[in-house]
Amino acid sequence: MSHNSIGHLFRVTTWGESHGPAIGCVVDGCPPGIALTEADLQVWLEKRKPGQSRFVTQRREPDTAKILSGVFEGVTTGTPISVMIENEDQRSKDYGDIAERFRPGHADYAYFAKYGVRDYRGGGRSSARETACRVAAGAIARKVLGEAIAIRAAVVQIGPHRIDRSRFDWSETENNPFWAPDAAIVPVWEQFLDETRKAGSSTGAVVEVEAQGVPPGWGAPIYGKLDAELAGALMSINAVKGVEIGAGFEAAQLSGEDNADEMRMGPDGPEFLSNRAGGVLGGISTGQPVVARLAFKPTSSILTPRKSIDRAGNEIEVMTKGRHDPCVGIRGAPVAEAMMACVLADAYLRHRAQTGGGAFQPGRDSRS
């Protein structure tokens, strides 16, 4: 199996399966001399780990990260950083019934069609369990980016129920189990998810993620576009079926006048009057917040019988047992943050390598 890595200068490789002894990541290209401890990783893993509310899977994993290499006396050495997270609460027996069956909506059939073999225990490599590795790598990426860049995510829709944008408050995401930025939507989501869970079904969600403090100049034209690489990274998250940057699909409804982010000269450089581009123009950051939204499909593991086939070609019905998220998008928020961090860390290192890291400003540079 190839294609387990992402990034160029800041390169992340993940490894392991849902029900194997451990999962982990190797981060290559992290600069030396950056203070890094296991506690720096753990604070973000705590936000993603399962079992924190009745609205997520009840698999009990502490998700304790162990740094195996690349750090000496509390600082990075510039060599590959290897992180391991042990699996401690596997219940592989839950998946015995689907060893020869393909679960609808899962990667079961696609993996078998490609490799001729699959790890049916929780989906193996295709399980969202792998995203813990991404969160650990994202924690390292945040250390590379420094405190000047703040990355945060919020769930803005669950099923048909959207937040009220007029009540959007980032601080509210810390006060509820949904990462909701709108306090009034919380009881609505609670009732909706309780009903969904009791029915043995699932639902989708939309997560919004933004990075503030990204300076202008990151990304590259044509095939190294920041928004294209960000979209690819977010699309690689399990269960994500759609990504948009800035206004995204709504831009198709706007006029040219409404869509253009007008500019004025401020005391510290250009100031934009809107941000429908999502902080990226021509594939290069503009200095505005980088904003993306990603749509998670409903969790495919449900108790309702679904039509499928088995390895012998027989037509069957499949009902998935085990412990599953009724809405996988809830725990997708910290994963979205992590992937944003990894893409930006890579973009930062590449920009620094090519230009020295500076940005030219109108009215302040001889080339303007």
C-alpha cells in the first residue's frame, strides 16, 4: 500500500490499523530547536479522542502519544519524529460477522477490489481511528507555525440543522460537546442526535475551519496552490465528501461585484473589505484568514439492515455492530484543524526556502 504520506518539506506519514497493537505517524522535515513534549501532542489528542459524550463512539481509548524519536532534551533535532499511540480498547469480535461481507458505504469492497485482501476489524487502515495520527502530526505542525497563527474549527451544521450565523461565537465551541459556535443550536442537535442514535441510524455534518495570522505569500501558482493542497488534505479525512474554500459553492450565485474582495490601504498594509476568497488568491495566501468548510457524510456503520453482497457474490443484508459515531463530523473538527496545520507548516517552510520568508508590501517596496 502506497500513498500514506502528505506534504513536501513538512512531510507526514501515518501507519497502523484500527484494531492493530498501535497506530502512529512519522513527521519528517520538522526544523531543529523547537520545544516539543508529549504534553504538546496530548492537549490536541484529548479533543479528538472517543468516548467523551453520548454523541460519539463509546470506544474507550486514552490516545496517549509516545514520542519515539526526533526529540532530545525537550527540543526537536531535525531528524524524523516518530509518534506511537497504542490501541487499548479493541473489540474485534464485533466484526466477525462481516469478515466475508462488504458493508455498504464503507471501503470494504474498494479495498478488496484493489488488494484482494482486507482487514475487516473496524475497517483496518480505512478506519477513522487513523485520524488520531493526523492530530498528533498537526500538534507538531502548530509548533512549527508558532503562536502567531491560530487555527480553529467549529461544527456549523448537523443533518438539516444549521447554526445561526448572527450568533457565531468561537469561544462557545469550548462549552459544548458539538464544537458548536452557537449556543442556541445545542439543544436542537442534542434532540436530533438522540433520536438518530436510538433509531440506529446516523447523520452528516459540516465543519468550518479557519487559520488566522497567515501572512501573504504562502502557496505557489498553478500546481502548488495553497487552496488546492488544503482541499486535498481536508478531502483525505475519512467520511469527507465535499470541501469548499471561502464562499465556495455560494460564489456561483454572486455577481462579480459581490464576489470581488475589495481592498483599501491601511496603516499596516492592504485591508480587504470582505473575504469571499477564503484568504487565497491565485493559490497564494493574501494575509486574510484562510477559511474552508468540509462536509462529512453520515457514518456508514448503522444498525439498519442494508442490501449488499459477500465475497462469494451472494446477495445479502448487512447490519453493522460495534461502537460507532452517530455523527462522525463532530470528532472531525480537531482533525480538520490538524490537516490545516500540516498544510500551512509545509507551505511556510517552502515559502521560506524560496523567498526567505518575507512578503512585499504595496507602497513599501521598490518593486511596487
